Amino acid sequence: MSHIEQAKSTARFDEFATVDWIDDAAKERRRLQGLWSHLSTRRRASLLSWIYLAYDAAVSWIVVLLAGVLIGVNTALISIVTEWLSDAKLGVCSTGWWLNQKFCCWEEGTDDCSAWLTWDEALVGGSSAFIRWLAFVATGTCMAATCALLVREYAPLAAGSGLGEIKAILGGFVIRGFMGGWTLLMKSVGLALAVGSGLSVGKEGPAVHMGCCIGNVVARNFSKYRRSAARQREVISAAAAAGVAVAFGAPIGGVLFSLEDLSSHFPRKTLWRSFLCALIATVSLQAMNPFRTGKLVMFQATYDRDWHFFETLFFVILGVFGGVFGGLCIRLHLRVAAWRRRFVRPSHAVAEAAVLALGTTAMTYANVYTRADMGELLSYLLQECPATTTTSSAAGSSGGWNGMCAPENA
């Protein structure tokens, strides 16, 4: 890589700055001392001053409450759009193009739904496997290319999961624009397009970045947080916990993740505010009910059946396979990352995303299970098969999704 290319690739790091924690703490002490000295003078003290003092004490809870509600709403909207984009690769609803397959076939069932038209039926009025494959590949490639183009042209800081940058920010670095409103918008739109395109990516890591963006946007509208970088990072820690909570449906797990993996300073008051923010975010997500199942996530495992001793052997095999496969994936990832740094230029990011989506969709269409969205596939794999598939309406005429619960396919 030439010196000019190196300068271009590290140009944005020149914008980094660090927080002067001593000066920040001194400013906060002076602000509180001035407030209390004003109230200690009886002649100047008034009911309005005491109301302002109460508001100053409660504003932290107000900020995390607003941030939690917005994080839940944003996650629900992304989930709805992602599910629609994933189904748009397969077909369109004749009663309303804005409906995905589940809502289009809500009353009839997905096995025998006349309202849902595959792309060959919608375009040529007949059955054509090539048209279905071509529409699947073309729409997925266009979604991935659009996502990469939006990020490259309008919000370069929205690229990636953002977890590494969040750790740096909570440690005291200042990355301008990384948690702004424009980054939040492009991250939300790009995430829905990337997941809906069929790429093997998830929403969990970016959910933390988007949660921190919402927390920062809400906090900077209050003067108390604009003046103190330490208090801003308390809100970011709480918003990060809420981001994990809505991604996995686990408020306590989100708080533990923010405490153990992200924050370098986590006082007791931040712990309680993080839990409130995560709890409000999950309640808001469940109130919107994007999957129409009453669950916080699309897939959920239940443990209402006793396990058998002989199953232990298969658990051991799964654990060994998971460890070996994970190690191989890490080694392969390191080699691919080194190859990309050497041969793939940053200016080719859109073409790279389009080629990856083209190859992914072209191969995954051949298998009905890999054709589905990753979250939707997990929800089918973790479904509870009823004891009698013929009488259960949830199982459908073919014994669950694509015969997964049929006794002959056990």
C-alpha cells in the first residue's frame, strides 16, 4: 500500500480526541456548587429554584426512559422491515405489496395461500424456476449493493458492528459523528437491507451501536449532559445495555454485557439506570410485538420436556463440532481479512458487497432452509412440534414448516 493510500485510510483517525476527565469533573463540581449556593441564599431562593433542583436530579432517569422507549421502537421497526425485505426476494402479496408472507397469509396459512404470489406467478403468470431464482438473486444483490452505497457515500462511520468503537468511546475517546442522528439513520436502513439481502450477518452487534446513537441523540438535548462527558458516557452505557436487551430479549444480560465487556467505569447509579433503560426497551419492543407472537425475539427455546440420558452423547458431539468449527472459522476469517487488506481496495466496497450477495443468494436458493432469513430459520428450528401434527393448526397441512414436524421426516 502506498503512502497516499495509507494517508487516506487513516485520515478520519485525525479527528479523534480524548476526554479530560479532571477538567470534566471540575466543571461538574462548579456547576453543583453554584446551584447550591444560589439556593442557600434565602432572599434569592424560590419555588422555581427548588423545582429546577428536583428536575436536575430526575433528568437522568428521564433520559434513560426516553432512550429505552426509542430503542425498543427502532428495533421493532427494523425487525418488521427486515422480515418484509427477506420475503420480497421470494414473492409479493396480491392484496397489499407492503405485507410479508406471514401477514399476507395470516388467515389461510402459508402452505395453501392464494394471496401470496411468487415472482414467476406475478410476472409471467406461470411456473418458472429460473425466474424465481433470478428474482431471488437480483433482489438480494440490489439490497446489499444499496446498503454498501449508502454507508460509503453518506455515513462511513456506520460500517461494521461498532462494538470496538463503543469500547473506545466509553474509555474516553471522542469520535465525532459516530453516534449522531445521521449515522443512526443510515445504520438502521443499512442493517435492514443487509440482513434482508440474505448475507450471513446479524442484528445483534449493530443493535448496540444503534442503541448508543439513540442514547447520545436524546442526551445531547439536555444541557446537563452537553456539559459533562462523564455523564454522557453513563447514558451510553445504559443505552448499550438496552441494545443488547432488545437484540436477545434479555434485560439483565444486557446490563451484564455493558458492565463486563464495554464500560471501563460503571458506578452503582449507572447500574440501576442501565437496568431501567434495558427494561423499558424490552417492554416497548414487546408492546409493538413485531413478530405477532408475543415474544421479544423471533426465535425462543422452551424447556417443558424432560431430556433422556442417551441424548448426552449428542450434546457432546454438538459441543465438539461447535468448538472445532468455530476455530476453523476464526482461522479462515483471519486469512480472508489479510487477503482483503492486500487485494481489495476501499473504493471497491460496493462491488465487493454486491459480489458477496450474488454468490450467497445464488447458492442459498438451492436449499429451502438456507433460503429463509437467518432469524426466521432459527425460529423454525426451535419450534415445538405438537404431539399430533394432523390436528394442530399451527403445524399446517405438511407437519410444520416444510414438513419439519412430520413424523416421517424425524
